[in-house]
Amino acid sequence: MKLAFSLFGLFLAVQAGAASLPAGLRLIETSPALAKAVALRFPGEVRVLTENVILVPAALVPEISQVSHETTGHCGGFMDITDETGHKTSVRVTEALPSLGSKQPWIAELIDDVRAPNVRDFVGAYSGNFKTRLASSPEGASAPEWLRNAWENMARKAGRDDIKVETVPGPDGYAQKSVRITIPGADPELPVVVLGGHLDSINRRGSKVAPGADDDASGIAALTETFRVLLSSQARPKRTIEIFGYAAEELGLLGSRVIAQHYQATGRKVRAVLQLDMVAYPSEAHAVTFITDNVDRELTQWTEQLYGLYVGGDVKEDRCGYGCSDHASWTRYGYPSVMPFESPMGEMNHRIHTERDTWDELLDADHAAKFVKLAVAFAAQLSGE
Ligand SMILES: [Zn+2]
């Protein structure tokens, strides 16, 4: 009891930025159910501080996703909040979302340019180039450089010297960085539009082979095709568009949180954030499924409407559980985010986080292309007015 109490005091001090944890321990926030399950799995090693915050030896962090798979059937579902400071100060942008009347011809034209096979080809190239993209591995450290080069070459080929492609700091203690594309808007004072997916991968059984084709090379490939289409339009957006490949999502949404935290601390205004994490496995439903927790409700409804207008087809909604992907980092720091997902959670791709997450007949480029079309419409509509 005393131990728990003093650890709780330490937790509050860490949260307030007044103390740091002993080396080798990580502070993990998750759902009460997963916190309990992890504590039961590793008795004596895991301390439960509050019903949804646990203190875990760093070496056990990758095990949390395994426990999550087994107990909740969900992916991810936790945030590493060890190095977090100052969250939950709302910086919500109050700008109204544009009303969606009828299709704008210039956006419809951009969408016509989306090519589904490009998504499959990019997944093959990216996931095939690394045995794993685990944030703590040497290969994981080189994945961002590969991605930065690929995106930079696209910008240069299109003759767009105004577009910046760069690596940005990842989480402390990991060599893996995040990657950011900046397509500058005509008015740099306006809030920016953010699209993103995570560039890392993981094998939950500890194997060094983690192709992560669906999770999340598919999201990165969808963003790449979105970028190509936006490049092909010579129109300059009114607002800046940023496209991210986030580091270390699989270790607790680490890379995206460093970014959201930095944006909040420096007063950066963000109009809306779209997260693409797993977009190629259609399941039986073949429906784009909008996640309803850790997102902005109004932005989600608006994006569903946008999808109906420009893409069309079945749409579902589902809860993900706690903090399933990088959208939760943005939400945590007060920015409005939305996450369309490849399937209802109950039908999700069960080969993720294994050696078998490769591109084969279970993955579908046409399904992934729906997300590219949505991302193109999202970026164009929100940056253009
Ligand atoms: Zn993922």
C-alpha cells in the first residue's frame, strides 16, 4: 500500500514535470481492462498506479500489444506517457469546417488521378526493403531516411522546390525519426492541415521479421499516392498541408506525441488531422470504418459526409479502444483528428504484428484507394478554403 502510494506520488510529480522516473521504467496509459490484464500477466513486474496507468519495465513494453491482442482482440491500445509534459491544454481551433454542398470539379479531377496499383507497389517497395522497421532496431533507424528520399525525389521530379521534405525529431532514446512533407500554403498564418500514418512496424512475438505491409506500410503508401496526386495539381493551396510518417507508433504512439506536444508548446495552429493506419484489408464488410473514440466528433461526421460526396460506398463506425493510433496523440494535445479504418474492429486483419503481414490476396489495392481518394478530398477541401 505504501509502495503504491509513493509510486502514485512519483507519477503525479512526473506528470507535473517535476521529477523523472528511474531509468528503465516506462509510464503507460491504457484502458482499465488492458492495464489489469498486463498486471496479471507480469505479477511483481508491473505496478498499477491508477486504473488506467501502469508502470512497466521498458523491456516489457512490446509485450503489451501481445496482451492486448489476446485479451481485447485489438491492436495497440496504449500510450507511453513517460516523457510527456503539459498535455490537455486545449488549443482547439474554432474555425468552422467548410460546408459541403456539391462536388467541386477541381477536387473531383484530382480524385480521378488516384491509381490503386501505385499503393500496392509502394507497399512492396517499402515493406520489402527492411526486415523490420521496429523503432529500436538499426533497420528501424534507416526507414525514415528511405522514406524521406522517396518523398523528396517525388517533389524534385515535379519541379516543386517550394516543398520541404525532412526528418523531424523522434522520441528520446530511439534513433528512429519521423518524416514530414510541407506543402506551403499561400497564407502561412492560417492553421495547417495534417495527414499522417506511422512508418514503424513490430512483431509481437519478438521476432526480428516485421514486414508490416498492412500495418502500416499501407497507410504510408496511401499518403504517398495522395502526395503524388496533390503534386500533379499545379494549384497552390491557401493553407499549408503537412504529411507525416510518424516514428515509434507501435511502442506507445511515441513519435506523434513528440510532434503534437511540440506543436502545442509552440502554439502551432492545426485545422484538422487525418490518420491512416491500416487501409488495405477490406474484410467481409468492404466498408470504410470511422473510429469514434479519441477523435473529434464534428470532424468525423464532416469527413464521413466528404467521403459520401467524393468517394461513395459503405461507411461504418466503431470504437477502437484506448489510443489505437496516432490520432490519439493529436486529440490529447487539443487538436481535432479523425481516423478512417479498413474494417470494423471485430473483423480486423489478424496477421498484423507477425511475419505474415505481407501483401497477398487478402489485401486489396482498390480498398486502399478509397482512403487515398478520401485523403485527397480532405487535403484539397480543407486547404483550399
Ligand atoms: Zn498500426
